[in-house]
Amino acid sequence: MFIELTDHLRCPQPHDESYLVLLPDRLEGRNVLEGQLGCPVCGRTVAVRDGVVDFGDAPEPAPGTLTVEAVHALLGLSGPGGYLGLIGGAGSVASGLAALLPGIALVAVNPPEASPGASVIRAARLPLKSASMRGMVLGPGLPEAWIQDGVLAVLPGLRVVGEGPAPDLSTLEVLAEASGAWVGRRR
């Protein structure tokens, strides 16, 4: 887990959004390999092991079908800085996107497998702060709550790409939908 990702994480417990406190035990450069994250509101702690943050009870992702090139084009990101979220099966494009988006950090939540170049999180609820991501890619088969939280995690005006039918959310302006995929802009 890239150490600066801590600033973009929230406690996934059902209480007001709160920051987390990182207590690293083992670092390799700016990557936390072992440690703990703690919530000052509810007192919950979670482990970071082998660089993976594990909040527990992570669902199995449905396989994603979008290509790296399609995701790159639909996101419209350029320039360095910030984070891009890849949720569920969308995590399968992480290593390809890392090569196309130098300087943008990737966070994969419940990916099918760990990818070089992405911080990996396993969780039953999306642990990303509101308005903290430069973009979001939502894999197929995600529950409505994950889609809503994924959209809210994106900075207003930036894009969300998803597989499946486009959601009808007041926080999302759908820009296009075709062939089982959609792209929208966070309102």
C-alpha cells in the first residue's frame, strides 16, 4: 500500500466518514508492507499484510471485460497526480493502466488478483473517501451501494467508467452507454 493512500481512505463502518490513522511496521520506500490502520471514531483496527489492506469479508469480483485501451480512452485522464480507483473485476486492467497513466496512483479494491503498480484493498464496503479520486472504474456485478459510493469517491466533474447498465443517480451525469459499458461525470 502506497503510504499517501492513507489520506484517501475512510473507515467502512456505518458511521460518519472519518480518516484513518496508519501505524506502519515495515516500509519499503513509500510502500507500507506491514502495519495497521485504525479508526479514531469506532476504534476498529485492520491489518496491512504483504502490502494489502484487508478490512475483511471481501466479495469475489466478477471478471471484467473492458480493455485497458477502452478504460484509458473513456477516463480521459492526463497529467500526473492523484488516485484512480479500480473496483472488483476492473482491477484486472491495473498493470496496463499503470503504464499508460504515469504519475497517477492506482488503488484496486477487491481485484481478481494483485497487480504491480496498484495498492490493493480487500473490503466488504468501499473504504474510499468522498471526492478523493481522479477517476473510478467499476467492474461488473457490483451492488448498488458500491456503485453509489464509487461515484461519490470521484472528484466533481471527473469521470466514472462502469460495466453493466448505467445507474440512475442524481450524483452522476451519464455521458454515453453502449455494449454493456457506460461513462459518466460526477456532478
